[in-house]
Amino acid sequence: MTDQSSDQAAQARAQEAQKADKERQENAKKVVAEQRQAREAAAKEAPEAGKPTPTQEENDLAAMGVHVPEHEPDGSPEQDQSFPPKQTKQSEAKRPAPGGYQTRQSRPAEPTS
């Protein structure tokens, strides 16, 4: 009798687990569908962001070994093209503080006689 009741309990637990899995899957599908709708709505409302730079064509040419120095404009506002950035002040190292770190001085080895 105990074997039969434990088998029934195991089957009941398995069925409950399957129901819980199905519920989780259905909930996940609903969430994904809602997120997809929200993305599509946002994409319709947002102005077109432009195209990527480099474009796919430029990537394909580069993959074939063609050098593409000028990219097609992507529609974004122009940026300052000066590279490297202009340095206005020369960087200088700080002077060490007095009485700070001192290195060891080497001495000749004393003769052992």
C-alpha cells in the first residue's frame, strides 16, 4: 500500500510541476509579447535615428581588404574632427616632498679575512 500511495504522490507532484512550468512559459510569452509591442510602439514614435556608421556595405568592403577612409554620413550632427585633442597645458610631474621616500645606498662589501 505504501508503494502505491508514494507512486501516486510522486505523480501528483510531477503533474503540479508540469502545470507550474506551463504557467511560467505562458507568463514569459505574455511578457515577451508586451515588450515587443512596447518596442514597436516606441520605434514608431521615435524619429529615425539615422543609419549606422560604418554601414554594412563599408563593413563588407573592409572584410574584402578595401580601405574605406571616408564613411557615408549617418545623419548625426557633425563633430569636431581634430584628433588628437589639442593639449593646452604641458603636464609636469610633481616635485617630491622633502623628507619623503629615500632609496638605500649601496656600499661595497666588507672583506672577510
